[in-house]
Amino acid sequence: MKVLIKKTTVVDPNSDWNGKKADVLIENGIISKIDGSIDDQEAEIIEFDNLHISPGWFDLHVNFREPGHEYKEDLLTGIDAAIAGGFTGVALMPSTSPPISNKSGIDFVLNKTQHSPVDVYPCGTISADKKGENLSEMYDMKEAGAVAFTDDKDAIEHSGLMSRALLYAKNFDGLIMSFPYDKTAQPNGMMNEGVTSTELGIEGIPALAEELQITRDLYLTEYNDSKIHFSTISSPRGLDLIAEAKEGGIHVSCDIAIHNLVLNDECIKSFDSNFKVLPPLRSEEERVELVEGLKDGTIDVICSDHSPEDVEHKNLEFGRANFGITGLETLFGLAVTHLSKILTLDELINKISINPRTILRVDVPIIKEGFEANLTLFDPAKEWTFYAKNSKSKSKNTPFDGCELVGKPLGIYNNKKLELIG
């Protein structure tokens, strides 16, 4: 199968063609030719106004809920949502029932998704069955294909367990991902602790809960001479701690969810449970500081934190609703709409394509002759409106229903498969 992408602007900091317009010919999954003009009568022609291509986008934090909660999302509908969002790769969290805590759990995910145009990289748990008591079978899971280890939003409370995990993973170059949240700081918190939570009478989650855990885990990482990745950061002071650690030579990276970059806790005044997320939306002042951390490079990755929830667990009073929103299909549009004055297109592609794979040490696609084609096709200037009813996800728990966005994925090419987005 041949595919010829016509008159496209290449966005790939690792490519000699970066920033240039070209035709790209793909044969049997390989980029066979890049030139100013290519004619091939046998190829399927792909041509759009203002077409851009980049290395396929990668979401570092998604939940697809299978096995156990397929009524919220399953692997196949999650993949459909990823395609609609322009992603060719995702890191899958182990928050399933049962949790992905052993080799068979990794095998299940890989076997069910092996023929997909989206590369699904499973993460295993740190603790056995995500109970926070004993280490899981991390080495076996690594050998089976796990790319990292995390207990996702069930943060590791036991310092000794986290220390042993960091030391053990070091032996086989495993990556520990930490969600920094000391729940004991405010066990019943539901939103950011601050002026707005006081006005609304809702128990708040202080940024201190995040900062305490970051401080502890950085000390443990340094002590064990290991490496760590912090998931879904929301505290500017926490970012300062991470920046200091990077300067000090500690092997640390971090990501942030797109909604924590574009929303603030004022949204909670509507009591719409779709704004209930963990970590919580912070104040506007803190949001601006987080955006600065994105620009200066302290934040390595933007993720969606895609967390599908069905109506019975989300369409409730704010205090009773589950945390989480879907986000795969809106990440790029939100990023371009709200951050285009902060990040160049090259910088954005680094945050959603190159850096996530670099952190996980999986192959980074390059738009270059002779390399496998792993591409996202998009128009960074296309105006469109997102409607939850059209979402490919089973769940529709999003606060962005009806939002007008700029920047839209048009399709993906990966694993010898072309998927165009309607």
C-alpha cells in the first residue's frame, strides 16, 4: 500500500525537513521519499488545506478501564478516542479491576491491542493489586512489555515501599511514575484549597499535599540514585522543587494535564461535576505559574489524563461525583487555542510527541526517508467546535462540550494503517 501526502508542512525538530513544505511518500509503512513534489499514480493521495504532519502524538496518561469497568470505556473505544484526538501512542494506566499487577495483565492489554493503529503501552502497578502494601511483580511485567510502574491516583503513602520500588526498578532500568498526593493532608478534599473553596463551603485539597509527596519522593530518588516521573503536577511550588532537583542532577521528569493549564478553580462555582478532577484545578494565579513552568521546560509533557466516568458516577452532586474527565479528543485543540502564544508549534510537538516517548525510552518517530511512518496529520489553524455527543469515548464526562477550538487533528498513519478523522 502506498500513501502520498501532498503539500504538507513538516513539524519535527529531529527532521531535516522541519518547517518546510513537501510531499511525503509512504510505501509499506516506510517513508520512502520526501521531496518538494512527488508523483505516483499508484498511491492513495492525501491532500488538505494547510496540512501539517508531525511525529505521531503520544498521551502519557490515559485510562481505558478494561478489564472490569468496560461500561465506562474499553480498550477499543479508548483507541477510537485516541485516533479522534490524533494520537498514535498512549501510556495506559493500571487502574482497572483487577489492577494490572502481573504479567498476565500486561499480556491481556498487548494481545488485545496488537493490531491497532494506536500503540498501547501498558503500565504496571508499583504495589501488588494497587493496595500500597507490597511490591508487585515489576520485573516480570517489564519483561512482558510494561513501560513504567505506577499506582496511578492511589498515591504510595508508605515511604519504605516507594524507596524499595525505586531501588528495585533501578536494577532493570524501570521507570517509577509517582502521583504526588499526600491524602492525609486533607482526606475529604474535593477542590483546590483557597478563597473559592472557602466561599463555596467545599473542603479543599491544599497544594501542600502535593508538595510534601514531591519532596519525599525526590529525597528517595536521590538516596537510591534512581529515576522518577511525576504525573499530573498542579502545584507551582512543586514545580520549583522539581526544577531544583533537575539542576542538582536528580533524574526527574514530570507531566501536567491540559485542563490544569487552561482552567482554574473559579469554574467550580457552577458546581458542575465535570470540573471535579484530581489533582484539582488551582487558582488563576497558580495556573499562570504552571504555564510559565511549561514554557521554561520544567514541565516535560502535556497529557490528557483521560479518565472516563459513566453518568451514574459523574452526573451527581459535586461532593458525590467521581474525579476525572475525558480528554484525548480535546487536548490538541485546547493546547493550540490557549497556549499558542506561549509555545511554538515545535515546542508543543515536543511536549505531546517526542518527550513522552523519550521519558519511556520507546522509539521516537522521525520524519525521514527510510524510517517507519508514525505520523499525525493536522491543521493548526482549523476552527472547530467539540461536541460531547460526537465523542468516540463511551463516557461523555467533559467540561468542554460546545467549546470552540483552534487546531484540529485530521488523521494518523501508524503500523501501516491510515485513519482519517471525519
